[in-house]
Amino acid sequence: ELRTAREEIKATHHRVRAIIADLKQQVELEDFGEAVRRTATELAQRLGIQVTCEVTGRVSLPVSSQQHVLSIVQEALINAQRHGRTQHAMIRLKALEEETIVEVSDEGVGFDTTTTPREERYGLTVMQERAQIAGGNLKLESLPGHGTRVTVHLPRATS
């Protein structure tokens, strides 16, 4: 019985590794603009908000940066709905010659970035850290009554 269980575990382990390899290959082949659009659409449905995506140019980011950027987009949308109480958000991806710009803006209640208590900034801190890990930087703009905009500037991937 142990030998049979060991063989089954080994076979399952190989199948899982093959699935992971297939998923990695899929991520590498999928257009990043479409990945952002799909991720945002699925999240917006769960959050009950509308999201519009605009993609300008062919967005080219290192695979190592893509998941960080997707997480930033997700966190920005969650914050827009939860804290900004927005019904609509906009995502813009712009592929420029030297950099890629990812912007998430909302029409929510906004907030004063200078007076937000530190304990309420955890999500923002994580987004900033993810932007840095991806090789870029994050800028946050918000004013009470005027919504919020999160912008990430990332260097273009070199081929």
C-alpha cells in the first residue's frame, strides 16, 4: 500500500509540475494588455463596479514584473470600491518608447494623502513595494471629493 501511495504521489507531483509549466508558458504568450483587461473585468464583476480599460501600444513587461503589476491593479480597484465607494474605475496602459505607464483612476470620494493614518496605508505601502520590485515607481494622487489615481511608471522590457 505504501509503494502504491508513493507511486501515486510521484505521478501527481509530475502532473502538477506539468500544469505549472503550461501556465507559465501561457502567461508568457498572453498579451499583457489582455491579461490586465481580463483580470480587471473579473474583479469588477465580483466588486459590483464598472471598469473601463484603454491599452495604447503593445505593452511589454518582463514576466517577473507582470504579476506585481496585476496585483497593483487589483489592489487599486479593491481600494476604489471599498474606500472610495466608486461605481466606475478606469485603467490605462500606455506603451511608450522608454517606459510603460499603468494608471488606475476612480471617481470615488478620494482622500487627503497627507493625513491618512499609517495603519490605513498598508495596501498603499504594498503597492509601492510591488512597483519597486517590478523596477518602477508608484505615484498616488487623491483629493477629498475628487477620486484617486494610482500611476506606475515601469521601464520597457528589452528584447
